[in-house]
Amino acid sequence: MADSEDVGGALPHLYAVYLGGDPAPGRLGEDHEVVFVVSTDPRSARRAARAKWSGADPKPHIDMIQELDAVDGFEVTLALTGKRSAEPAVPGYEPAFDDDEPLSPPTTPF
């Protein structure tokens, strides 16, 4: 059973984890990605996050971990659904904009 499923009586929490890894061959800067995991404590959340790493470096480091219990005044709660994960994110790019301009849908490179 994965860390995110083994609650062992403790309540699970949602964590955002910012992972980093050494640059891939031919790159000058580190690779980074944000992953979300459900775990009962920060230590097991770190392990679960590293398992989701998709970068070239086989040993990612953790630049940041944050329990998400509230966002913008809303409480974050978890409900067991039995689903493993949401659909993969759709790649896209939204250039910087002026807050007074209306938003346009993000463009996708595909």
C-alpha cells in the first residue's frame, strides 16, 4: 500500500511539494516540478512526492513542502473516492498580462 493510502488511523492531508533535480544533459538550470500528494505526515509526503518525479535526475531534492489545509479562505478537505488521480494536466502557456485586461484562453503548443 502506498504512503498516500496507508492512513493507519491518522487523518490524511494534502501536500504541495516543489521538487528539483540536477540539470538534464545539455541544460544549464535545474529541472523543477510541483506534485501533489496525500499523506498523513510530511516525511511520508516527501517519499510519495519523490516517487512522482519525472525529471532526468534519479535523486530529486525537495525545495519546498506545504500542507494545504486552506486556500484563499476556503478549507481544503479530502474525501476518499477510490480514483487514483485526475486526468493529466493539459500543457499550455499563458503570457503575463495586465490585471485590467480581460483574460483570453491560454494557448497550447499542440
